[in-house]
Amino acid sequence: MDFQKELIAEYDRETVKTRKILDAIPADADFTFKPHPKSMALGRLAGHISETAGDWALHTLTVDKLEFPADHKFEGYIPASKEALLERFDKDTAKVKAELAKFAPSKWDDNWKFVAGGQAWIDEPKYSVWRNWVVNHLVHHRAQLGVYVRVLDKPLPGTYGPSADEM
């Protein structure tokens, strides 16, 4: 089995499914909406999904270490609109697909580290980071977003088969 080919195919499948859920966000949605006080706001969750499939995936492939100083003030992406979200998602995932296509399979064993404030939060082989912190993380938050769309009483597209709205 050509696992590099399989990883590329999986990323392609999951980003197509993710885009469908992002596109299901109503155009007039309130991006400050939260289904629960402890939940992320809709706009931040959608932005985080875009960052995971885009910037985070790209960093996993192109650098060996991502490090922020203790005083770093991370500002997560919050889209101004659904249109801006989809535009960024498409642009960023295209960059990732290009990098993934030329990524040397031998590099999956290279170490990747995420350090913030001097503390290593992730210190694993790139393959583990890709599987756990890119693909699985993307699927996890995509499912959360599906709940938001459902709570907003909007049709939910299927991902691994038809949804109840498509039956």
C-alpha cells in the first residue's frame, strides 16, 4: 500500500466533507452564537476548523517546530462572513494539498514540536501530528459545527452518508 497516496486521498476526502459543513452555515448567521456558554462562538469554531485544515496542516508539513513565547497573544481567525471563510478555506487547503503532494514520505518520521511559553505541548513524529492534530482534530471540530448548524435548525449535509435532511 502506498500510504502517502492514502494520506493525500484522506485529506482530500475530509476537506471536501468539511467544506460542505462550512457551506451549511447560514449566510446571515450570527458568528457570536454559542449553543452553550462554555462553547466556542460559531465564528471562532468555523475559523478554527479553517485554521486546522489550513495553517496547522501547512505548519505540520513545512516546519519541524512551532514555538510561541510566553507573552504571545494568539488571535484565532474569526471570519467576517461565510464567504470570507470559504474563500480562505479553499485558498489554504489548496496550499496544503500542494505541499502534501511533494512531501517526502521519509519525513513522516521526523519530529514535530509545538512549544508555547517554554512548555512542549506536542512532541511527536510528523505522522502522529498529521493524524491526531490535523485530520482527527478537523473531524472532531467539524462534528461540533454540525451540532451548531442543527441547533440553528438549518439543513445538515451528510458526511459519511446522507444526513437526516437528505433522506
